[in-house]
Amino acid sequence: MIIKRPSDIPSSEITPESIYLKRREFLEKVGLGGVGVAALAVGSGTPMVGRVGALFASEKQDDAPNSYEEVTSYNNYYEFGTDKEDPKANSGAFKPKPWTVKVDGFCKKGGNYAYDDLIKAHKIEDRTYRLRCVEAWSMVIPWQGIPLGAMLARFEPQPSAKYVAFETVMRPAEMPGQRMGILPWPYVEGLRMDEAMHPLTIMATGVYGKPLPNQNGAPIRLIAPWKYGFKGIKSIVRISFVEKEPRTTWSIANPSEYGFYANVNPEVDHPRWTQASERRIGEFRRRRTLMFNGYADQVASMYAGMDLRKNY
Ligand SMILES: Nc1nc2c(c(=O)[nH]1)N[C@H]1C(S)=C(S)[C@@H](COP(=O)(O)O)O[C@H]1N2
Ligand SMILES: [Mo]
């Protein structure tokens, strides 16, 4: 297995706080901070789309991070409800501390790891990534976290470990969505071993330099930025090294619409809508969706020879 060194990650993926704040300041100055909120209410498809979009056209502003407010108040976390506002409104009673993650399966150093122990060995990094939801909206989010590969290496995976499976905490008393049959609980996800070890893949522990808010998956959640958002499983309590492709929540719930790989692919439509374009939260216009969410140079080789229309 070839593991890319962090130096292979273009510096564009590693955004110092001062720069993301400056970019945002520019948007506020030209009066688009407020427009962003209006855009949410109006939605896309109005005649203004093109003209407002033009203000964002310069390459430099292209990936300006969304505001802290947007990142933490427009969420998908069905354990707390299905509307975008629900996770923030309903996650106040959730307790992300103390936290323990169970590690099992094909590895030499399985066991129960307390949160502080789990992350202490690794440098906290700053990564600003695009997040593309399968519902065709997107955000740019400055995460802090740790490389998943470094965390997993410490558990000493064995050769039979071909995939890594993840599980979200089961706490119906604190998670109203789990008291209803919205999805089969607990939420489960997985990655192939090379995807899990890829240097772009992180376990996020914070956003905008603050600890991860409950609605964003406190205290620890997965981010694989070339995949649709639903791969980014939140509030993880179990990591299992397994031999076979693990089951994943959205493909259990609706196998004809969601696959295991879930790589962002503008050429493969969702059965009910196009995946060729997206709307950045805070903007009117639609953007063209990029192959692998814009991370093709770094990840496409992992899928060489695979039919990406079949393996969606
Ligand atoms: N446990 C759990 N993890 C989850 C989800 C969920 O409903 N439950 N939603 C997913 C989806 S569909 C998306 S788009 C992202 C959203 O992450 P964000 O709210 O931090 O932007 O979380 C993913 N992780
Ligand atoms: Mo999503």
C-alpha cells in the first residue's frame, strides 16, 4: 500500500485561519454575508442567479469558507431530526464527553480507547475542505482533526483488514431521531483500506478552531472530501477492521439510490436528480460539480480500472 506523505497535499488544502477569515471578510465587505442568508430562503432558479454569481467568479474567492454560522446551523444529522435546522435545535442535551471508541476486528491493538488517548499521539491539523451533499448543496469548511491513517496505523491492522467500518453512538434518550424509524440505527459507514489510509482522509475534532459542535458530529467524525457528505459519519464510537465490504446506512435504507463508494461524480445522476451541479450555501448560482469533488488529482488512481457508473 502506498501512503502519500502530507507534503503531497497541495498547500491549497491547508488554510491558515488568518486567510480563511480574510476571505470571509471580503465577502462581508462587498455585502454578500447578508445575501447568503437571503439566498437560503429564496433558493436557486431565480432570474438573479447569473448576475449574483458573477461576483464570485474570481478564482481566488472560489473556495471561500462558509461562515461558522452556516457550518453549524445547516446540517444533516438524522439522529437529531431530518430538517437542516434540527441538529442544532435538538442536540443541546447530547454529551460528547466522556467518550470512548471501541476498536476491534483484524488488528493487533484493539480495545477501548478514551477520546484523549485516541487523539493525543497526533498533530492537530487545519484542513479546509469542500463538502458536497448528495442533495446537491455544498459548503467549504475549515476542519481541525487528525489524519485517519495515523490513527489506524497505531492499531496495527492485519493483512485480512481490507475495509474499515465505523459506527455512530446509539443514545435514543439524547437523540430524538433514534426513537423513530427514520433510518436503521445505529448509523454505519465504511471505507476501503486504501481510502481510509489516504492522506486527505481525516477524523475531524473541531471546526473553525473550536471543538466540534454536537450538530457537526462531536466529539469525532469522519471526513473523506472526495465523497458525498453521507460518508462523513458523525459521533463515532466504533472502528472495526473487516475483511468484507461493510454495510452502510444509506445503501441499507435505499440500495437503488446509494452505493458503497459514493465518490462525487457529476456524470452519474442520482435516480431522482442531477449530480452535475450544486449550490454552495450562501450563493444563488449553481456551480458545476467537479469529479471527485475537485480532488481527482489526489484520489483518482485509487479507482483505476473500476467502472465508476457501476461502483457509485
Ligand atoms: N451519524 C450520522 N452521520 C452523518 C449523517 C447522519 O444523519 N447521521 N448525515 C451525513 C450527511 S448526509 C452529511 S451531508 C454530513 C453533513 O455534515 P455537516 O452537518 O457537518 O455539514 O454528515 C453525514 N454524517
Ligand atoms: Mo448529505
